[in-house]
Amino acid sequence: MVRWTKRSPGESIRKRCEPATVGAVGEVAGPGTYSFVLVTHERPTGCSETLRSVLQQSVPPTRVVLVDNSPEVTDWETLRPTSEVPIEYLPQTENRGFAGGLAVALARVVEVAEPDEWVMICPDDMPLQDKEFAAHSLRAANAVLALDRYTAAIGRMGAEVDLSVGRIKKWGRSHPGQWEPAIQPVDYISTGPAPLFRVGCFQQAGVFRGDLFIGMTEVEMGVRLRHAGYSLYVLRELPRLRVSREMWSEGVARMGSPWREYYSVRNFLTIMREYSTTAKAARFALRHGAIRPIVRLAPRPNREARRRLAMSLRGMRDGWRGRMGRRVEPER
């Protein structure tokens, strides 16, 4: 099983002073095959629609790997679609979270796929509405790969990560009033809009870190890939994905819920401790684990704000102690 591995900032797949475009030619043709990875938890409707949408693509995947964190809810025998595409269903005995599910699924993909193949990661609540979504994404990914052979991933959303202060730098906030570039190098790619990753990057840098459970999963993976010498690109011409109202009612509570605050603080603090300095990690913990939730509590000292403060403080404590995995149960 392929596991995530921490690499020092000096370790890189690139040769010193070698341009990223060495060997790039005008030929845009590249790998036209991809695996499809889906992690689901208590969203049978979303899972079913997402599976159906990928199997109806004009360019279907060579394989589908589905990790189910709640097999007692999914009822796979009823949900299983009829398709010529092989679907590997991996039910879990416990909820491993999105991060743990990705670790299991990608470890399996790495075993069976070629390094130059792509793998598409999709949430269980965002079906591919356009039947040309995969074909368009593959063309775009191969075009970028022709220009930069160190490309690890492309997607529609992502951002830079400032490890000096522990902050995600989105283009719109950093450049107010300016047009966003069509192609932007970033430090991490969001898995929400079904991005494409190269299988070889997981073989080199390891798969998603399962003990994060949920929250900051893509940020940690992106930072690790960047330290390994890979490039990641946001392509804003890629199609959007939308969540239906029916899928919003399924599963656990979404971003902004107090329990998620715990994982955001703990996991980002873990990233800071491992890829930045102790002093910078301490400042991040104080600012985001204590000061910010207290400031938010002051004007509205309601129950939710108090719970968010408690979760932030607990996340700060566990982040320093290295207590990983599922420590706080997801809530609806």
C-alpha cells in the first residue's frame, strides 16, 4: 500500500537549474485514459447520480474505485449501476473520512494504473453535468503537461498557500479588481470540481494523508507535491460543477459547522508544524485557534459561536500534540 511520505524542502524531482519546459514540444496529445475515484459517506442519492454521470461520459474511465464510508446506508446491491466499466467497490468498516477514503482509493489506483495515466477525484455530491466534462479536462491536462512535464494536477479551483503566516491566498483577495488569469500556478488543487491528478505523482510523493480525516486534505497534498518538485495549475475554463438541492440535504453538515472548525485548525496547524517553523506555527495556532474564534464570539455569544471556540481550542491542542485521525464525530 502506498502511503504519504514527508519530504524535506530540499528534496525535489527536478534537476537543479533545469527549466520545466525542457523537452516540451507542440504535440499536445497525451494520455487519454483515466481512473475515477469517488469517496462517499451517507449520500446514496449523490453517489448514485455521480456514478451514473461518469459512466455516461463520452470518454468513460478505464476503472472506477468507490470507497464507501457508510456501506450500511448506501445499499450497494441496489445502487450498483450496470456498466462495462469495471467498478471496484471498497466498503469500509469505519468512517475514515474524506482523507482516509482518498488514501484507500488512490493506493488501489497506484497498484493497477500506469504512472502516466490520469486519475479524476470527484466528491459524492457533484455529478458531471456535461457529458464532455472528462474529454475537455483530459485535453486541457495534456496541453498543460506538454508545456510543463512536471505537472501533477489541474483543476478549476485552487490557491497559493502562504506558510509564513498560515494562510490560503486566493487570487480575488490578493488582486482585488483584477481579471483572474485563465491559467494560474497554485500550491493546491481543490477536489470539489473533479480535478485530474497524474498517477505518477502519488507514486513519487505518496497518496493523500489519511490521518487528517477531513479538512485541509488538498492543502497538505498540494504542499507535499510542491516540495517534491511538481507543478499544479488552475484552469478556469474548465466546466463548473453544481450541487442539487436534494444532495444538500444528504450527509453531514457542510463547511462552517463547529465540528469542522476542529479539523481545519488541527490539520492546518499540522501542516505548519511540518513545513514551516515552530515560531510561525505557534503564531498561527494563537491567531486561528484562539484569537479569531474569540473575536467572532464577542458580538454574538450564542451556542454555535461557543462551540466553534471550543472546537478551535481543541484543534489547537491536538495539533500540537499530534493527535490525528477521527477525534470529533461529524454532525448533521
